[in-house]
Amino acid sequence: MKEKILITGVAGFIGSNLAARLLKEGHQVAGIDNLAYGLRENVPNEVEFHERDIRDRGVYGLFEGVDAVFHLAAKNCISDCQADPLETADINVTGTINVFEAARRAGVRKIIYAESSALYEGSGLLPTPESAVQPESFYAVSKLAGMHFAEAYKRYYGMTFTALRYFCVYGPVQDYRRTIPPVMSAFIIKLLKGERPVIYGTGEKRRDFVYVDDVNDFHLLCLRDSRTDNETFNLGSGKNHSVLEIYDKVSRILDVRVEPEYKPDLPGEAQMTLADISKVSALGWKPKTDLETGLLQAIDYIKSEMAGGRI
């Protein structure tokens, strides 16, 4: 059955890719974004777009007639969150509660919302299962608060949620305009310009990267499969790669050799991430896109942005 789906953070990386996928599947899509981090041009034309802030109670009417909500809007650059804990809490906690309340009042049947693999920052358990919650950074703590509020809304109002803990999602439309861009986009842009990419720390940090199309496969499963109701899932590849490995792969694909610039490590970041994906795999989901294929897609997107003068 085709439904009306509302996405918060629709102009961001995951949100805009999800909107395009839902439209392709025949759903009606509405979106909210205050464009503090996202870009209006990322949003497909067929989306009913509202430039609003998730902290504004005036958004409540936008949830009327909505079947399901994907709540993706957040302040999510860890270094920015470390620099401003107050705004981090305002957006990620107060804003999230406002979305939950808007959905409750409108009788939305299900909320699928973004938690984060950052919740595992203090855990030494690898691969990391959903039970190993040990946040350390302000960003991770703000996501933990959202998790507890979701549990309270389930407990007191009987609402249905699915919590998604994204690992390092990558692909086209990745947000390269952040204060510190995601590593893949940063490397691609710098190397295409013949400039020195920046590596924070030694480059030995390892990350679990998962392609955005694979993530969207699970988003669709969340809409139709009741086994995802009131559950939490890791979304990663179950493999990890060092920052230096990613640099070498991008450099080789582009056939550009530029010595990276090394800077001091960033505060609040885990040294290694690796998802235990056994829970999500039990539902029949698995990542299909290998790293090289995903990188080629990301490179093609950035080349098109550069050709259009947007980078």
C-alpha cells in the first residue's frame, strides 16, 4: 500500500536519497528541513517541501494525514557538537521530542528515527551489538536522550518506533559542506582539485562504511515489516577500513597522488567502529554494494557537482 511519508532533514544526505527512493516506490513524500545543514536543491521536486525547524511547534499540522515519519534531522558533526553542547541538546533532544509529540497528536502509525553508532563510543566490544551502549561525546549523549524519550512514548502512549544506528553511510549527495566533511567526500574533492587532503590523527582509525542505497533498502523494509516494530538495528556493512585505506583507494581510482596533510586527532571520536549486523541480517537484509562500487558512485556525483560549479 502506498502511503504518505514525512521526512525530517529531507534536504540532507540520507534524507534526500530516501525521498528519491520513496517517490520511486510510488509513495507520497513530504519533507521538513530548516536548511541549516541541508540544501534545497537536494530535495526532489515531487516532495511537498516545508522550510521549517523541527523545534517549532508550528510544524504539528504538517504531520496530519501522515502514515509514517522518518526522523533524520539532527546536529551531527561531532566536533561541532563538542563545541556547542547547548545547541546540540536543543536540536537533537528538544527537536526530537517535538517531532515525537507532533506524530503522537497526528496519530502517525510509525516513527523510524536515527540514533547513531556513536552510542558505542566507549564500548570496546567489536563487532558491536545493539546492547553495547556507552556514549561519551555530547552528540552521542544527545542521541541517548532521544532513545530514552522514544521508550517513554512507547511506554505511555503505545506508539511504534524503529531506531536505526547508522554507521558511516556514504554515497552521492554526502554532505561535503560540513565544518569537517565526511572522510570520503573530503578526500575526493581535495584530490580532484590537486590539493592535499587532511587526515586527523595517524589515519589508522577504522570505520564501518555502508552505502546509502543499501541503507534505503532497510528503510523500505521498516515500512512494511512488523518485525522491525519497536526494535533497534545497526546499519553497517560488518566490515571496516582504515582512513589510510580509504585515502589509498580514492587516490588509486582517481590516479592522483598527493601527500596528505596530517593534523591532530579530533576530540570525541571512536578509534574503531564495526557493526554487528546479525540482528538486521536475520530479517533478510544485507549490504549489496562493495566499497569500490560505492566510491565510484560518490566520485561521479562530486565530479558532476564540480562541473556544475557547485564545488
